[in-house]
Amino acid sequence: MSKPLRVLAFMAHPDDAEILCGGVLTRLKQEANCSIAIATATSGDCGTMEHRPDEIARIRHREAVAAASILDADYYCAGCLDILIAYDAATVRAFTEVVRKARPDIVFTHYPDDYMIDHEMTSRLVRTACFGAPAPNLLTGAIDPAPRLPTIPHLYYADPVEFKDLLGRPIEPHFIVDISRVIEVKERMLASHVSQREWLRAHHKMDHYIETMKRAAAERGKRIGKAYGEGFCQHLGHGYPQDNIIVGLLKT
């Protein structure tokens, strides 16, 4: 019997994975028996108008763990600070260590061209970590480092928020996954991030973030004749797997 595949959603902030790919994670868990992990670059230390950075970081860590637990998923944090995610040697090593610990066959991250620089930096760092994780001479400096990966994992970019790049141009996904049957699980995962309602209302002028998520999923779902969907692009650069393993596992 083959070993279950391992899936990692590595995003910038707590709640990003739930918003952008919570549905496909749920389907991979339920239908393909995949082992799921969720990782964030930061602990979300700027996502508040009322708490100190250390306070909100603790709150959001608890929320992230609670959301991940719905899929019986592991949770990791790379230890970056909000709005200060940098593409440098130390952060590449930290991201690579997370990828090696999670040992994924499939990785999801942000679309490379997004409204927020944290998302863009995370996308680039995850891409590099996936490429470098099998390299024996890429040393992370961890006290107890995880072993290198055997191969580069499949890499996918989730739709950006509002399906547009930083200049407002629409993004066209390579494919859309039907998440209609699991939208309630995606909703429960997102609802675990209780602290974010006040932050999004104050900073983004956006309330009812769960309904906003569902409207976006309905828009993508409409493209394929389904109630709800999530869109993705596959990284197809040299050295990365070329087959669309998601379509093969889920038949979308």
C-alpha cells in the first residue's frame, strides 16, 4: 500500500491558507488521504488595532493551531515579522527548514504578483525553499535540522485576493478545483481566526470576512459550473514536476 502524500500550504499570515486554499486542502485530506501541514511566514503580529505585537502573536498562533486541527494538520511558523518579510539568507534557511520538517510532496503558496509585499516575498521564499530543500549543501543552521527532501515537490500558486495583481489586472488560473462539498469545512477553518474580524473591519474596511470568502469562492465556482471553487496556477519551471498531481488526485 502506497504511503499517503504530504501537502503543505505555506502562506504569509495566519488565515491566508484558510482563505486561499482551505477547500483543496480539505478535499485532499478527505478524498486522497493526504497528510496536511499549514505554515506561515509570520505570527500575524501586526494584525490588530488593540493588542501589543507579542499579545496578538500569541492569540493568532492559538487561532492558527485551532484552524489546522480541523484537518488534523501540523502547524509551523517561520518566525518572520509582519510587513518585514525579507528575501535574505537567514529567511531562506528558515523557510527551507520548515519545508524539510513538513516533508511535502505538494506545496501551495501565494501567487507571485499580489497586492501585498508579504505575500510576494513569501511566494518567492517558498519557491526557493522547494528548490533548495533537496540540496545537501543548503544548510539551515537549525539545532536539530530536518533531513533534506528526496525531490523537489509540486508547487502551486493560489489565486490572489480579488483575483488580480498589484496593478489590478485579472489573474487567470491554470485550473479551478470544485470545493462545493467542503465549503462548510473551509468556513469553520476561517472562523477559527476570531481576532481577524476586528482587524479587517478597521484596516481593510471589510466586515463579514467569511461571507467575503464565500462570495469569492462562488465567483470561481461559477467559472466551472459549480457552487464554489478555488483557482490555482502550477509552477512549471525547470526542475519542478510537470504533471498536475492535484487534477490526478481529485479529478477537480
